[in-house]
Amino acid sequence: MPLDFNFTEEQELFRRTLREFAEEEIKPKSAYWDENEEFPWEDVKKMAKMGLLSLYIPTEYGGQGADHVAVGIATEEIARIDCLHGTLLNVAAEEAHVISHYGTDEQKEKWFPPIVRGEKVFVIAVTEPECGSDVSQIKSKAERVGSNYVLNGEKQFITFVVPEGLSLTYVKTDPGKRARGVSAFVLPLDTPGVKRYRLKGMGLRGSSWGGFTMSDVRIPKDMLVGEENKGFYYLMSGLDFERALIALRCLGTAQSAIEDAVEYAKNRIVFGKSLAKYEEIQFRTVEMYTCMEAARLLAYKALWMMDQGVRATKWASMAKWFGSEIAFKAINWSIQVHGALGYSREHPEEKRLRDVRALTLGGGTTEVTKIVISRELFGKEYLPYK
């Protein structure tokens, strides 16, 4: 049976269309959102109009009904221009994944249309001041009171903490069961009792990064996604998708950095000849490019496997670990090639480096993804926390 690594004609057309859109509509103000630490609502509307925030939303709810590979293509192309906008696309797809699989028809009819129209944005809230990778340590809780749930606790280091956020919020409904006592709720971030705050991050500065506290927040029982105490399962079911997309978000950002480095090296004259003629410049750039291509293949293989209904945990975790780490190194190398210019805030490399640094942490740190891969290779009995 032949093995074909090419995208289809339709996928290539999709890629070219998105590249043109990103160049014309996103690039002009990408530096502005970063410098002013302002959430890019103007661009959210543009992306919604293009269907980019509803890629994974089923067509019957106004979405595109795209497959996993298509979301990956969109991620890579948008991130080539700006990592923040790739994050908008990814979080929308990741939350739509959970709600599509485990939400009720009524929930989909209620929550998907405002995302499609660009009136709301999806948010994912897992992390807390004392809980990151170990979801079993979540302290926030929800108690059933009549036909409502009452939520208390705090979420921190969350992306897109804006009043228009629809947060897929993971809290404990049975604290005694650790991870098996976690449930998922969709919580509008303008609900009474929710107090939002901002944090200043190193990168992705237009993401309204921060947190929120929940003080006796009362929401109807139909805000529960799926069943009580199944939230950890829902979260894990979408992690492979998230990790493969993070890899492509990083690699798309790094691709632009390497392209810039190559062009700069060709035109920069050092000691009477083009910088690109020096062996160190060529070899180091080739090493970065080769590793990036390898990580890219890992990511697309993982997404392809998901489209085939095949479990892709090992591949997605390898892509996330390798992709985020090599992207950071590649952008750092591009700064080195550019010299003082690359270090300048007048040039995009330093922003790219700051943005990608966040993604070696999000979706599972480098160390956590290595644990996941080790589990796949050695077996669960050799996990360090068993």
C-alpha cells in the first residue's frame, strides 16, 4: 500500500488561504497587542468570520466540522504570523472537542453559536495556585444545592480571562476521590461571584493571562458537562489533541524565525562575504530545520491517528515535548544569527521566543510529557508516582 506524506489539494488550498488571511489581517497589529498587553477583540471578530474559532464545532451548530488534521494546518499557518492568535484557535478547538463529545444538545445549542459569531471566547481553567500537572490536587469545589451548583475556589495562570469568556472549569464534586472526583462545568466569567484578575506574563501578552476566584458562585445544574466526577476523564480525552496542536503552534512560530534567519544570513556581509557562507551558520540552521521537520511529522501523525480513531497519546506527547523544545532553540538560534537586531524589540524574534517559552509549560510540561511517553514504553507499573 503506498504511503503518501502530501496534503490533499483541498488541504493545500486551505493552507494558502489561511496564509494570505494571516498576512493581511493578523500581521499588521500583532506587535500592537503584545506591546499594549491588550486582548485582540478586533482580530477575534476577523477569525470568527473566517470560521477559525469554530473549526471543530459541528456544522449543525454553525461550525466547520473540520477534522483534526485541518485544525493542525490552521494552527501552523496562523502561528507562523502570531502565536497568540494560534492560541485563540487552539483553545476554541480544544473546548469544542470536550463539549462536542460529552455535552448535551441543549448545551451545544447554547454555547457554540456565540463562539461561532465571535461574541464569546472559550477558556480552559484547570490550574490553581497549588495545582498544575497533578489534577488530583484541585482544591476548588462545587456542591449541589437543589437545582444549582455552588462553586468556590480559585483558578490561576489561565489564558483569556475576559468577561466574555466561557470557561470550561474543572473542580471537585467529590474531594475524597482525588482525580476521580473532578467534574467539568462551563462557567461564564461574568457570573456574579466570579472575580477576575490579571497577571503579567513573559509572553503571549495580549492573552489576558490571569486567574479568577469563585465565591459562592451559583450556576444551574445544566452547566455541568457530562456526568459528575467524570471531568478528569474528559480532560485527559482531549489532551492528545491539545498537545499535537501546541507542537504545531510552536513550530509554526519557529518556522518564521528560521526563514528570517536564512534571509538575513544571505544578505548580511561579515568580513567581506555573506554570513550564510559560514559553515557554523549553515550547519546550526540545518540542525534546527531538520529537528523541526521531525517534530512536525510527529504532530501530523498524531492528528492523522486521531482522525482514524486510533489512540495517539505517545505520538502527541512526543510531538509536544520535542516540538516545543526545538522551536524554542530554533528561535533562540535565529536571534543569534541576527545579533543585536534579533535582541531588539523592534524585531519579532524576541517576541516569538517569549511566546513559545510559555508552551514548554502549557498542556503538560516537558517533564510531564516525558513521563507520559515513558509510561507508554515501560508500562504503568514503572510510573514514578505509583
